[in-house]
Amino acid sequence: MKKKFYLTFAVISLFALSACDDIQTAEEAAEEAAITYCDCLKNNSKSKCDDQLNSKYKSFVNNDEFYRVFNRVNGCNATISKK
């Protein structure tokens, strides 16, 4: 019984640790978003790129750091803000 408990705990711990690697900070997400957004603008309309940005990074919608970094690092003179 103890072995089963320890094995289950070990498996759950491994999944939890690997999930932590996927979490992005607001700064990392904004830098990635800025690159993706500018690349999108090369071949698509602004509204389509806005929609893609909003859907992929919606978890950062209330994060001021995300907006600040995005506006600072993007190479296509795009500016985003809260509505």
C-alpha cells in the first residue's frame, strides 16, 4: 500500500514540475506576442492580428507589465492598450 502511495505521489509530482516549465511571465509573453503580432501584420489585416493576439494572450488582459513590454519591444510600431 505504501509503495502504491509513493508511486502515485511521484507521478503527480513529475507532472506538476513539468507543468511549471510552461508558465510564462508577463514579460516573456509580451516579447513573444510582439514578435508574433508583427509577423502577422506582414500578411494579414490589423483586425485579424488583433483577434489572434487577444485569443492567445487573453490571460494577460489585465496585466500592465504585458502592455508596457509589448509596446516597448515590438518592431512594427504597434501599440496596444486596455479598453
